Amino acid sequence: MDATAAEMAFAFDARAVRRQALLWYAQRISAMVLAVCVVVHLAGIVYAVRGGLSAAEILGRTRGNWAFGAFYGVFVVAAAVHAPIGLANIVAEWRGGRGRAAAVAAQLLATLIVVLGLRAVWAVVAP
């Protein structure tokens, strides 16, 4: 192996390691955001149930409430970052390595979560 091939192999490995580190950070940061979102979401559910709010009353409070929409938009984006990374890692472990198919499936899942999740937020918030 000449010096150029060795440098190319190292550069490729460095890029793969950097990508995995970025994915690791993205998953950990999104997990922190999700933890806060889940706690706030569950607190909201407890408040609504204990207050005896009906579905119509809840929708009446959420219509046009863009703060509510922003919160749940962040929730959706965090889920769209977190879940596909984890599932891609599971698929890669099952298949015995990192594969292009796992990455494509993760990207499709992320797109599906964002599209369906933001559509649901819009349906609840839009006036």
C-alpha cells in the first residue's frame, strides 16, 4: 500500500468515524429534548384529565395557539432525529454491519415522522 492509498483509507475511516460521532451526538441531544417534551406532554394530559376537559374543549384551546404548535413541532422534529438513528443502528447490528439500506430506511422513516407529525400538529393548531 503506497502513501496515497494509506492516506485515502485513513481519510475514509476518519469521515466514517466523524459521521458516527455526529449521529451519536444528534441522538443524545434529541433524547434530551424528547425527555423534556414527554414530561411536558404528560403534565398536559394530567392537567386536561383532572380538569375534566373534553376533546372539543382541548381543541378549542389549541386552535390558533402557535406556542402549542411550536412545542409539538419541536417534539416531532426531535422524534424524527432520534428514532431513525436508533432503528438504523438496530438494523445494522442485525445485518452484521453498516449498510446503505439501513441509512435509506432511516431517512425514509425520518421523512415519514416529520410529514405525518407536522400534519397532525397543523390539524390541531390551525385556526
